[in-house]
Amino acid sequence: EAGVVQSPRYKIIEKKQPVAFWCNPISGHNTLYWYLQNLGQGPELLIRYENEEAVDDSQLPKDRFSAERLKGVDSTLKIQPAELGDSAVYLCASSPSRAGELFFGEGSRLTVL
Amino acid sequence: GENVEQHPSTLSVQEGDSAVIKCTYSDSASNYFPWYKQELGKGPQLIIDIRSNVGEKKDQRIAVTLNKTAKHFSLHITETQPEDSAVYFCAANNNNDMRFGAGTRLTVKP
């Protein structure tokens, strides 16, 4: 069974540029998460989807971050414009059930210069 | 919302010794407590989990204990090996709202 796939793995951009990350969850997993992981820190929730509905986006900085999950499968996380402080790893995870295991992708490492 | 605290932030042990990592959580409604291991450049991977109706769970060299009254849970690794070196995260889940601790960097010295 294929795992959670994220792309790109690495992205280097200059500040004020836009960037987008893509996530393909494990087939059949209804719940999809985007987490932000700063160096030396634990994952922090940005947004959680149940199917195509964003059920928790309270931690998403909506002035510059946006996300979508069309058709309840793949998801895209966008930052526009990027700031220096956005440099981090963006992790996508999916889960098959409530209060169940999260399966993580390898992450997308963003460096903003 | 849920708040998870984890300590220590770093832990160094000699190969063969035991390692213990502790976490506390704030939301009494949380009912699922997983532990993840993250190696450099990879995403976190589940190593063991426990649900709120169980006090202890063991899988070979790894065990987790849960005290719901005190709202804390611990990871125990026995007979540590160099390949156990990684960052470990605890988490607490309430109805799909999964929150993580800040992580513990474990180093096992050969």
C-alpha cells in the first residue's frame, strides 16, 4: 500500500514569492491534516479536513495561507506571499478513522530567503 | 484546546539502558495517545499507542503507561540500541484533533 505522498520535498524561494505544497493521502483515508514543524519542535496543526470539509482551520494564518481538498482526496497548501518565518517543514498526514493512527508523509521543507 | 507537554527535551543513555519519556495533557476528553518516532529527514512514524480504556501496553522493548486521573502518559524503552536514537513525540487525540508534544531527542551511545 502506498503511503502519504508529498511534493515537492524541498523548496527554496525568496520572500514575498508564492509557494504551493501538494499531498496525496492513503487511499480511503477520509481525514487529512496539514502540520507545520519548526526545527526542534513538534508538529503544529494548521488545518484538518474530513473528506472535503475543513473542520478545523483555527490555526491557519488566513491572511497568507490557504488550503483546499478537492473531491476529498488530494490537498494543496498555499502560501502567498511567503515570509522568512515560514521556513519550516510542512507535514501532511491522513487517518482512516476517528481517534486513529495518523500516517505522515515525508514532509516538504521550505526555505524562504 | 488540547495542550501536550513533554519532557525531557533531550535524553542520552548508554546502550542497553532504559529510557523513559513523559507527557502530560490538558483535555480530559482525549482518548487516544500515540507515540511517534521521527528520524532525520523523515515524517513521524507510529511506534506504539494506547487508548483511554487501557492502563498499560507493551510491544517487545517498548511500553506505554497511561494515568487518566493524573492526565499523564509515559514511554518506556528497555535494552536501548543505537538505532533507537531519534526524536520521539507524544500526542493526545480527542475526536481526530491530534496535538503533539515538543519532542524528545534520544541519543543511545554504543
